[in-house]
Amino acid sequence: YTLTMILPRALLSIALLATSSAFAPASSHPRSALCIHSTTEAATVQEDVASNAGDRDILIRAARGEQVDRTPVWLMRQAGRYMSAFRQYSDKYPFRERSETPSMAIELSLQCHRAYGMDGIIMFSDILTPLPTLGIEFDVVKGIGPVISTEVRNDEDVAKLADVADVDFDKTLPFIREILGTLSKEAEEANTSLIGFVGAPFTLASYTIEGKSSKHCLRTKKMMMADDDGSSTAMATFLDKLATMIGNYGCHQIECGAQVIQVFESWAHQLSPKQFEQFAKPAAQKAIKII
């Protein structure tokens, strides 16, 4: 299910797994409806369609509720192992080196669009990328996935994290501006849109608390229970801190050239409806409001 909201600068589509915020060109005006289509299946755009002048911002116009002559097509995760060109990098370089080295991240972002001509170039990155701005260290280990070495389990751990007000994305994540700045130019030349993304607060909190992917998120649920019974405020405080950082990070991506921001709530399936309303939803709404 999708809930839509119109804010002064953006139209937001809030969904369980992905949120897309579209930012129109300066000459455009927001409309009152949302019509955006996404697919996780491969698709080939015919050359005569891809060459249309209006394709440059068709995804943005559709997301803002404007009439378009066809359905925009993009992939939630465009860069990937299904491409041999991608594997030439993934077999040789660790994930963070690929995603944080501008030349490699730019190339991996462009490969899929060159091959299939989707209606958007998606920055090659990860939802965990901004965690170091708060002092949370992580790595992505081949065959295992994300591994977070910084423990966040209680109020004291949360208090040790960096102050969100002091976060400088250009200082901590200098590669983001170069990656998005270059991709913005590439997108314009390729007559398409540029898509950035962030992870929702609960998803990033769960990854951090568990330390890695988890089938049951027992540590996260224990922290929510402690928040419920009043013995700790660690979960609520951590989610609030993440929400502010994520919202600001989304704004930073827009400043650097992103035209559409996706917000991924990948771990919401771990929550009951009550827990989602109490923990995940308010934090996600705060991040989205900032964006």
C-alpha cells in the first residue's frame, strides 16, 4: 500500500519497502496525484522510445502526477551480479572500495543504463554508507553481507554516538558529492534521471543493533521491549538520531544532484503492526519530512 503526501518542495510516496521522493525541474509545479511505476524485473527500452526528448524527466513527471505518454521503467537494484561487467569489479574489489571510490561507483552506476536504457541511473552505494557519520563502523563481507562492529545495545552506547548537528557529509563522505555530481552530468547527456537512496531509520537501527543480518532480530526486539516497559529509552533515542541523520543525508544527495530519493524500509517485516506504528513509522516520517 502507498500513502502520498505533497510538501512544498517534494511529492513523497510512502511504501513499506521503498519510498520515492521526486524533485521536479524549477519550472514545474506539484500536482495532487501520484503515478509512479517500478519493477524489479529486467526490461529493455526500445531505442526510438529512449531517444525521446521528454524521457529526460519522465520518471520525475510521473512521480509528481503529471501526464506521461508511457510508463517509466527502472530497477530497484540496477547494478548487480547478473552483469559480467559488474562481476569484473565485485570479484576483485571489496564492496566499500567499489562504492566509495568515485571512478568505480560511477562506472557501476552507469553499466545497467548503458545496457538497458532504464528511465533512471541509480547511484551505486549502500543504505549503510552514512552510518560512519555517527561513529558507527561497518563493512560488507563477501558471502556474509553487512557486518557492523560498533555496538549499540543500550542508552550508554547511543549517548556515545556523534551529535547529528555536527555531521558534515562532505567531510565524512566526500565521495558522494563527486559521484552524484558526475552522474548528474552523465544522466543529462543520457537523457534520463538520477536516483539516489537512503535506508529508513528502523532498518539501519536493526542492522546496527544486530551487528549483521538476522532472521529474528532478537536484540532489536529486546530493546523495543525495554523502551515499552520504561527501563530504557535507547531504541527511541537511536531511531530519532538516525531519522535526523538520514533526512539530512537525503537532502545532501539532492544538493549533489539526485532528482529522486528512495527510502528503503527493508526490515519492517520483523515488526508487528503495533510495533511498526510505534517505532518504524514515526522515525521514517521524520526523515521524510526533513527531505
